[in-house]
Amino acid sequence: MGRRKGWVTAVREAAARTVVGRVAAVAAALCVASAGLPGTVAEAAGSADVPSYAFDRNARGITAANGTTDAVRLEPGTTYRSSLAGREKIYYRLELDDASNAYVSVTAVPRAGTSLASGDGVRVSVQNGDSGSCSYDTVTVGASGEAHPITAWGAREILAGRGLCQEAGTYFLVVERTETGTEDGQPWELELTPVSEPPSARAGATSVPEAWNSATPAPLVEEPVNRPGGEGFSDATAVRQGVWRDEIVPGQTLFYKVPVDWGQQLYATVDLDSAGTNAGFVVPALDLTAYNPVRAEIAGTSIGYGGTQKSASLPLLPPVRHVNRYAPTDPTQSLRFAGFHYLAVYLSAHVAERFGDGPYGVKLRVRIGGTAQAGPAYEGRSVPSGVFDTGTRGGPSASVGGTAGGGDGAADDGAMTAVAVGGLGTGSALLLVLGVWTVTARRRASAQIRASAQNPTA
């Protein structure tokens, strides 16, 4: 791991020298705006070479309560950062009306390098004041037993025919560790994102259509475009249909977001490069997981790795429809909103033990099927505003990501277009441009260093 640390340091120093001249003017304009921004990346004890989960820079730090009396209120549209220690059960408070749907995602980040069991994870539920359960979700770290970000969600939904949790009042988000007997002795950091969905202006169907296009689409053959993934949901890299290339190190998770409108289908495949050596087999090695706009898991896939190139695709998913919320199971039930859907790519830390520290090349192939349709007439606005809107009615290619085959410049242009789609202010746009320049420079410096290592006399 020491060799890898030295290589990363060299890359960062080279990247810094590259970008100084390009960003000096932008940095001067941003010095006042960025001075108060808090740090975002969680510490990675014992794994300094692996990028850690990037928490929302604007997250509000709160302390969870061990009972309902002192539970802190969660407001839709605000992201919160908290923690979960040991086997305690913690509570947060929600004040809800009798018309809107409320969703809260909980991303748990175990301390990197800790040893866990496959059943270790988090259990998230929403309860009313009489301990009645409105929703229930459990997510574990999986068969690898590795510490990496996992996300569960809670919901209070207003649905026809449901008797419980339909009235206005005080509700509670309850978070706890799953009970497997494993105790790592470290608190897990949490990122919480409450969202409010307004009711529909008119009653709609409650029967989910059974027929949809379940044919496997033709594989994308475009030239890949460099598109570094984000390190958390809040800085997920916006992409559209195309083939996107990055590098990943064992133990790292890359985050992307894709606009999927009403009536459209999301297809995604991840390709992992060969290691150049055969030193055994790792199961599981590579995970690809899809999440909806409120960060509820839709579906995922996992594959093993033996040192040769591998490819994994999400299962075929139905189109995004408002009526899908009445489906009995996922993935259909989670495909209930238009908006930016997330793709997370995780490479097992065990890959380093067998095949080296990397980095390993990955390609993410994203396809959007179907034609964008008009969505439900909402009676009011979501909180935060625009969370169920892609801004791309008429096709995702109009707004997000670079043009496949366009190289690094296309990727830069795509990121700036995504800023406009997201409705960010001028200061935020400049921050994102600065970040894209920095990441691009790092990639170029990385390539130069690897080339020099392979041909030291060049």
C-alpha cells in the first residue's frame, strides 16, 4: 500500500501544477464564496489510498436521540449528517401533513478497513406516534463483508386503500444496526436526505400495467469518453446515454447520475478491465447498483473477478411510471419518479489482495429507452424543488453529459451543461467547472506518469 500512496501523491502534485495556470482567475472570484465551505470527505482509517465517501458539503450536523422525546426534526430539502454507534436504536422526528408523501434516505458509511460480517448493515423504518410501522428497509454490506457506503430508505406514503400512517401528525425515522453479533467498535457516519412529494392534482390509476418492453437492447458501441465518477450521491457525475470511462481502486465506490423521464427505461452495464495476471478469484468483486431520485435502491448486480475482463448489467427494468408505487415489489415499485437516477459502482477491496492495488479501468455503458412522456399533474412543488424533474423533456441527450467520442473537452462541456440543468447558481457553477478542470488534469497527469513508468527512456 506504501507504493500506491507514493504514486497517488505524485499524481496529485502533477495535477496541481497543471491546473494552477488555468484556474487562477476563477479561484480569485471564488475565494469569498468558498471560504466557509466545510470539509466533505470521511476519514478512511487504515486505507489512505482509497477515496472516501464524499458527504454533502452543505449537510447540517445533528446528534441523533436514543428516544422519541428528544428526537431532532428533519426538514425536507435539508441534508443532515449524523452517526450511529454500536447497537443503539436512534430516532429522528418528522412532522407530516395528510396529503404529501415523505421519503428519507439514510446512507451509512462504516469506517474503512473494519472487518464486518455479510449481514452487517442498517435497518431503517418510519413509525407513527403509536409505534405503527409505515415502512421498513434493511440493507447489508453483502457477501464481501467489507466496509463501504450502503443506503436504505424510509417512507410515509399517502396511498388509496392504505389505512395506517395516512393522517397528519408526528412520525419518527428509526435507524439501527442489523444484529449479526459483529461489533466493529466504531460509529458509522450517516447522511440523511428527507424529500417531500406533493399529491397528484387528480386521482390516477392504481393498477400497474403488466406489459412493457422487456427486450434486451443492442449493446452500445460508441467510443468511451473520459468521465470521472463522483465519490458520493451529492457529487455524482451527470451523464446521459453513452459509454463513459474512468479508473477505480479496490475499496472505492464511483457515483453517477442519469436523467430518466416519465415513460423511459434505464439500462446500464459496467465493464472491468483485465489485471494482466491470474492470481485466483474474488467473489463478489464488482457491484453495480441503481437508485431512484430519493436514493431508494432499485436493483443491482454483482460479479466475480479472476483477473480477466468482466462485464455486468443491471436486470431489465420497466419504464418509470407514477403508478409503479402500487406494485408489490421492486424493482417496479421504486421506479415511481422521473428525475436523476443514480448508478454506484463498487470494486471489492479483496481485489487488491489478489491482483494488486490498481487502478483498474472501468467503462459504464448507459442507455435510455422509450420516449419521454408527460408526468402527473402535481398539486404543488416537491421539496427540494425539481427533484422529480430531469429538465430534459424530449430526450436526455439534450441536456446532460458530453458527446460520446468527443474526448475530455466534451466531458467538460457536459459537466457545465449539467450545471444548467440542475439550476445551480453562478458561484456553484464556477465551483463545478473548477472541480472538472482539476479532475481532468489529474487524469492527464496520471496517464503521463503511467506512460513514463512503462517507457522510462522516452
